[in-house]
Amino acid sequence: MARLVYAIPLLFFLIPGYLTAILLLPFSDREFIGIAFDSGGVATGPMAVTFLLSLAVGVAAGIEGRNPVTDGFGLIALIALAPILSVLALGILYRRMQR
């Protein structure tokens, strides 16, 4: 929502987020890597997409000077990023606990 309200470009979130995910891969436990990227796909399921996308398009339509079509673009990638980073961080904690 902050991206829509303050007109922050999408790439300012996507590039650092996915670079962080790629950088966390070597430090995370092997079993958690597949689960992390799979959970990103699960998080973009029918409930999250329909609710959050319609909410974002509605907010963009309510703010003067915003285009709901272009401002809603990329929201699914942001929804998928949160569980990927969370599960990779959990994999790092698990790997540390194993030592």
C-alpha cells in the first residue's frame, strides 16, 4: 500500500527483494529452499489475489493521478516475495540450530 500511496516504483521493491532471496540461498538449509519458492506460489492463491489485488486497484482508483491498471501491476510478485524471504530465513535459523 505504501508503494501505491507514495508512488514508489515497483522495481525499488522487487529487485532488492529477489536479490536478497537469491543471496540467502547458500545460507539456508537445502530442504527449505524448495519449500520457500513453493510457498511463494501458494501465497498467491485465489483468496490473496482476489482480495489484495482488488484492494490495491481500489486504492489506486481513489488517489488522484494514479492509474489502477499500471499501479496494480506487480502486486502479485510482492505478495509472493514475503513467504519466500520468511521461509529462507527460517531455513537459516534451522541450519544454525543443527550445528
